[in-house]
Amino acid sequence: MAGEGKGAPRVLIINGSPHRAGCTATALAEVARELERAGVACETVWVGNAVKGGCMGCGFCAKNGRCVQNDIVNDLLEKFEAADGLVVGTAVHYASATGSITSVLDRLFYASSFDKRFKCGAAVVSCRRGGASATFDQLNKYFTISQMPVVSSRYWNSVHGHAPEDVRRDVEGMQTMRMLGRNMAFMVKAIALGKEQLGLPEVEPMEWTSFMDEHPRD
Ligand SMILES: Cc1cc2nc3c(=O)[nH]c(=O)nc-3n(C[C@H](O)[C@H](O)[C@H](O)COP(=O)(O)O)c2cc1C
């Protein structure tokens, strides 16, 4: 991992754009630069078009701790477990995250049985024109169901462009990315300190309520 030092906090960055060096990558690189400047080790993984399928709901992961579709998701499981923070970037496709990143995140979060609590999460989206905030909301759902604090910036974390040079000209978007990187560095360090000094809050056993028993069909 770039910027790695002994005991340095780590952030995993996943680029879910179909373009390895496109607009999303340009935004994520700006976040990574600030994280590394603050002494946080970063690794960026481009999932691109490597993933062919979404979650099949087969239950293999519950028994085996990994996905039955043995692809990049299983590599990401280990990296995610070792990370203190996760940044997920996507291009906006039809006002949503890309099919690839949706498949990856559904399977990554469903198959990960390790404790994700208090790993920080941040979403980054790139669109040409519209759908940024809907996509941003979509990605944040993975963090908030997992007790992962969401790191924010001064705006919703989006950049605009059709090509990387457009994104570099999106001065406000790039500033949002730099501030996100700095805020995330602060949050992962602050949470590490908090864990040391306060420990983690108590967890209640899961109450699994599907509203069926209370309302049986006639
Ligand atoms: C299939 C597809 C759907 C898209 N849908 C949208 C959209 O809903 N809104 C938008 O502003 N841009 C849309 N775009 C454009 C990309 O989101 C935008 O150019 C993005 O910045 C590209 O990032 P990338 O270089 O990382 O792929 C779409 C592009 C593709 C290929």
C-alpha cells in the first residue's frame, strides 16, 4: 500500500467505473493524495468489468466466508477486513451506480462476516450531468447498514465530466475530493484513538423481524 508505515491506518479505495483512468479515477486519485499526505496508507483496486454476476443469494458465503463466484470480490474481502476505511467510487449510469460496482458491493458486504463497525466509509460519484446525489445516496446505504460512520466533505462527493480533463476543470468537485481525503484521514485516526481509549459500544443480539408472524395470512 502506498504511504504505508508501521501501524499506519489503511484505506481501501474501490474504483467501480468501467474506465481505469477515467473521471472516477481522477476524483479518487485526489482523495488518495490527501490521505497519503496525512500518513494514511491507500490501495486502489479497479473492479472495472471484471465482475460478471451479482449476488445469487445462494448462502454459500454464510458457510464459507467467501463468495461462490471466485473473482475479485474474494480478494477484496481480505483487503476490506484489513482496512480502517473504505472509499467507493463509481461513474453514474442512468442515475445509479454502475452494474459492476453494485454487483461487487452486494457480494462484498453480504459475504463479509468480519466486524465492519467503525470502519469509515465514503462514496465518490462522477457524472456528466445528473444523477449524482441519487447515486451518492445509494452507495452510502452499504455503510450505514454496517455501522460504518460516513465521512463527509463540504458538498456531496461528486465531480462532473465526460473525460478526466473535464473533472480536473471541476475546481469545486476536486476541492470536495481533497477535503474528503483530509476528513477521512482525521476520522480513521480519531476512531483508532477512540477505540483505544473507550472501546467499542455494546452490540445487541440481532432481532430478525420480517413482520410475517404478527400478521398471518387468512
Ligand atoms: C451507460 C451509461 C450511462 C450513463 N448515465 C449517466 C447519467 O445518468 N447521468 C450522467 O450525468 N451521466 C451519465 N453517464 C456519463 C458518465 O456517468 C460520466 O461521463 C462519468 O463522469 C464517466 O466516468 P468514468 O470516466 O469514470 O467512466 C453515463 C455513461 C454511461 C456509459
